[in-house]
Amino acid sequence: GHVNDIRAFYARVGAFLNPPRQGGGGSAAFAIGEGVPVVTLGWGDVASVAGPDFHAADRARYVERAAALYADTEFRKAQSVLAKARYDTVVDRRHSVQRLLDYCEEARRLVAAGAGN
């Protein structure tokens, strides 16, 4: 359901568990931005947002990873650091805007190169 203060919610959880489903990429972005480790299978929008460090190869490894995040404080802390690093390098607004500008510049160059033909 709806959460009024998602950042406060994520401050109270130890992991973002993403069972096989469609959707959730935006929620995953907020989670990694707050340093919440993600557990997901290696496909879909959550997997692309969270990145390969948070993929589980199959359902058994998904459960193992979720259990490890619950049981092992040091593992959870290390995964939190990875989550924040992923956000800082891929998801945050500054990098997203720069990537969008780079795509636009590439498209402009391709159109300009094609216009001369």
C-alpha cells in the first residue's frame, strides 16, 4: 500500500525483498538510495535498478540471501554500502540527467551525420 514517508519506512527495514513480479523499480531506487540492500532475481526493472550485486540466481539463493541479510549484521552493513554506491553511480538525479544529456548529444550527432547523406 501507500507509505507517506518512504525514507522513514526504509530507515526501519533491513532489506528490500522483491519476489518475482512486475514493477518496483522506483521503490528499489528509493531503497538503495537509503542504503537498503535488495534481494531480487536477475531480471525485471528492480534487477536493472539494483544491479548485479543484488541478484539471486534462483529461488533457493534468493531465500539464502534474504536469510543472510537478516542473520548477519556485518553482511547487511556491507550490502548497505554497496546499495548506496550503486545509487550514487547509477540512479541519482545528477547522474541520470548527465546520462540523458549524453544520449541526446549522441542522437544529435547521429542525426547530423545522417543529414549530410
